[in-house]
Amino acid sequence: MTGESSLRIDKLLWFLRFAGSRSLAQDWVAEGHIRLNGRRIERASTAVRCGDVLVLPLRAGVKVIAVGTLPRRRGPVEEARGCYEVLDAAGSPPLAGQEINPAHP
């Protein structure tokens, strides 16, 4: 962990590579679709701490993550992935055209 005890959510989303730029992260937060510990947030300055749970609406579906450590920078993908844990690993919907249960045609 860094010497900081919290990080702005817009900066965190950019560092963890969920947003392509910090300004896109700010816009995403302002839309009000992100939840922090079950609470809807709309301010890019909202502080995120280790252990917090984020619900992120992504194109592929909703992703729930727990922040493990606060990143110091926007590093490589592997470094970013090491800072959080995905809590909904089984929750991705099937792709269009795929059978939900192939055992029952």
C-alpha cells in the first residue's frame, strides 16, 4: 500500500484501467451508476479505501470488486489487477447466440 489511506475514485478507476482517462472516469462517476459500499456516488472526489467494495457497470455486465491495495500509479495490467479482487466471478451472462444450458437442447 502507498503512504496514502485513500484515493479519489476517478483516479482509482483510471489507475486500475477501468477508464481510459481520468476525465472519462470523472464523467462515468458523475452519471451516478457506480456504487461504493452499496451507496450510489456522483462525485469524482469521493475517497476510496482498502477494503471498499465497488459495483461497476461495464459493457460486458456489472463487475463487483473489492479494493485490496491502493495503486501508486497507472501501471501495467498485471499490476492493476493485483490491487483488487473480483467478487462476482460467476456472474457474467452468456454471449448472444450461446445456449444457457447445453445439456438440455
